[in-house]
Amino acid sequence: MKSALLIAAMAIVTILLRALPFLLFRKQTPAYISYLGRVLPPAIIGMLVVYCLKDMTPSLPPFGLPEMIAAACVVIIQAWRRSALLSILSGTVLYMALVQLAF
């Protein structure tokens, strides 16, 4: 019973957080929100790239090959299909396969 109440409370809070921008900006979206919507996605992707490659050691085997191959996969699929979800998922699956099976 407690678990069901916790899940219900989390679901309600999540729905309210998702609906809040639409409730606050019914008429027109402020310029600063539009600006953030334009500049934050590339900034977040850049931070993810730095975070993913920060522990890579090019001087020690496997010389960063799994990371570089997976990153190249992400870039190629993103350029080809223009789908962030597909490219990130493909790069993650390829990286995990390389680390578990090849390196």
C-alpha cells in the first residue's frame, strides 16, 4: 500500500512538473526561455562528451579505441539520420559490446 502511494505521488509530481511550463506560459513564451531552448541542447551534449571521454587514457591499452569508435558511431549516425536517440543508443550499445567482447 505504501509503495502504491509513493508511486502515485511521484507520478503526480512528474505530471505537474511537465505541465508547469504550459500553464505558466499560455500566451507567449518569454525570449529567455526560447533562448535556453535553443542553446541548452548543444551545451548538454558537449558536457556529455567531455564526461564520457574524461577517463580515457590514450597512453594505456586499449588506447581509448572503444571510446573513439563509439564516438565516431554516434557522429556518423547523427549526421546520417538526425536522431539523437538513435545515435546515442547506437553508440552506447556499440561501446558496451566493444568493452565486453573485444577489449
